[in-house]
Amino acid sequence: MSTLEKVEKIDRRIVYLVLIVVVAAILLRPIGLPIPISSSTKKYYEAINSLPSGSVIALGVDFDAGALPELGPMLEATLKQLFASDKKFVIFSLWGGGPAVSTIYLNKLKDLIESSGKKYGEDYVLLPYIAGGETAAAALAKDFKNTVKNDYYGTPVDQIPLLKNLNTANDFALLITITAGTPGVEEYLRQWVSPFGIKFNVGALGVSAPNYMPYYTSGQIYGMIQGLRGAAEYELLVGSPSIAVSSMDALSAGHIVTIVFILLGNAVFLLRKYSRKEVKS
């Protein structure tokens, strides 16, 4: 059997094995391929950075464990930027799994929180799940601190210094939602952005981002992180490359391996075809 015949008859399982090995190796040891930063990700980052010292941000963690692979890196990088800044923030959720997801990353960033000097109750607060979808979003916008009685850990809201002066959406400098769907972007647009004119940042799944682009281009959404690629861009802006950046490296490497095998297969096919013609002639 000739070399061309051997290449042509490579077991497809070998192709899959090569792909798995390359992707796994890049995930373990990222190579740092360049990633251009989109304007929507830049604006998301700048919306937080440009706020005056002491500004309070409303951070909606509106997803559950099913969206962790794509939205988790966005939330982690957002928390890193917030804890490294002089801003204050309140974490809440219109999704049942949101508070549990938030605690995962607050625990993961425990060392960063301690080194930042930020104090729970004064600089940041975690609220429990707020049921009701759009009704809950409207209630929070109109009467924030009275919509919930306790924080996630059971402390009454009137005993939490940060919440004492947060009455309506007007008391927040920025609204952020990192969302996997509904309730999410549209509900906040109707209940927070349109009535109160609050600046609005969005972190969205890659498949959902195109649906939100009309709101972004019209200015209703100020900054937007679009999928895992956007999360990788944001990690670079925050100065803390992590799983999203390494995932982009792995994805690019996987594409390169696939293209190489496609080119190799076509080259072998053409060479075999040419050699058969020569034999016939």
C-alpha cells in the first residue's frame, strides 16, 4: 500500500484523537493567541471604570448552573473588576439559581475580596432570589430596599448600611445583567432603562447576543459582552486572563487541526486522481 493510500484510509478515530489531544493540551497550557477587543466589550468595561468613586452598581446574575461555561467567566471577570475598583455593588437575581451561582464566584475570589479591603454590607451585598420575573424587576426599580426583607444570608435589609439609601433605580449609577434569557434584558429595558434612563450593561450568551444588537446600536444597551469570545476579550481588559481566553486558544487550535485534515484529505484525493490518470495514459 502506497503512502497516499495509507493517508486516504486513516481511521476517523485517529482524527478525533488528534483533535482531543490538541484541544486538551491548549486548555492546560494556553498559547495566548491575539484576540482583538470589540467595541461593545470595551464599552462594558469602560462603563464601570468611568463611574465616580463610591457609585453603586446593580448587578443582576440572571442565569443558573446550565449557563456557567459561557456566562461564568463573564461574572468572574466582572466581580474582579468591581472588587479592584472603588465602586460599590448589590448582587441580585431574577433567576432561582442566580444566588447559588454568585456564591460560587464570591467564594472563588475570597482572597481577592480580602486583599481589596471591601466589607460585606458596606461595599457589596448579595440578595436572595427575587421571584416574579418582570413584576419583580418593576418592584426593584420602584422600591428597591423594600422589595426584599433580608439579604441572602438572612440579615434584615434595614441592618445593611449599603441598602439604606437605595430606594429606586435612580440611586444606582449602572445596571448590569449577565443573563441566559428570560427574565433578563427585555424586562430590564422596560422596567429600569426606559422609565429611569439608567445606563445598562449586558453579558449575553453567544446565541442570544444578535437578538440584543438592535438595543445596543440604538443606545439602550451601553456595553455588551457577547458569548465566550466576548468573555475572553473582557478578561484581557480586566488584566486577568482565565478560562475564556484559554477556551478561545483551544477553539482556534481545534479549527486549525480541522482545516489541516480537510486540506490533507483534498490534497491526497487530487494526487490519487492525478496518478490514476497517468497510469491510464
